Amino acid sequence: MTSKQRATLRSMANTLETIIYVGKEGLTDAIVKETYDALEARELIKCAVQNGCELNAKEACAALSERTHAEPVQCIGRRFVLYRESRENKRIQLN
């Protein structure tokens, strides 16, 4: 992914609501499945790490992107953004 594509995705993520929360249990199989399904439906999602979690946002972003085969787009504070092109519902066109 080029820096221009990443910048485009970051600007699109500004208006997104956070839909995935990583809690004190960390990255459970349920969180991974929910993230995978959300990426398939939306392609671009915003996630957050809650206060009781043993992982920080960068660690959670790296682990979750690896397990869901997604691209990490941005990580600021406790929030991070993931992108993966959908197989069936392609919505975002990157040049």
C-alpha cells in the first residue's frame, strides 16, 4: 500500500464510528471473527483498546491485522484503523 492510498484511507476513517473494542480479555477468537466479518462487510473499520486491556493499541493493531489478513492504516492513542479489500462487497477504490 502506498502512502497516498494510506492517506486516502486515513481521511475516510475520520468520520467512522469505532465498532470493535478490545477489552481486558485481549484478542479472543470472537473478536477476531467479528473483525474479520466487519472487514468483509465494510473494508475499513475503526477499533479501540479499552483501559483494562493488557495490550496497547499498536500491539493489538499488529496482532489483529495479522490474524485477519488486513492492512494497518493508522494507530493513534487507543484507536487504530484496519483495511482489507472485500471479496464480495468492494466499496473502496484505491488508485
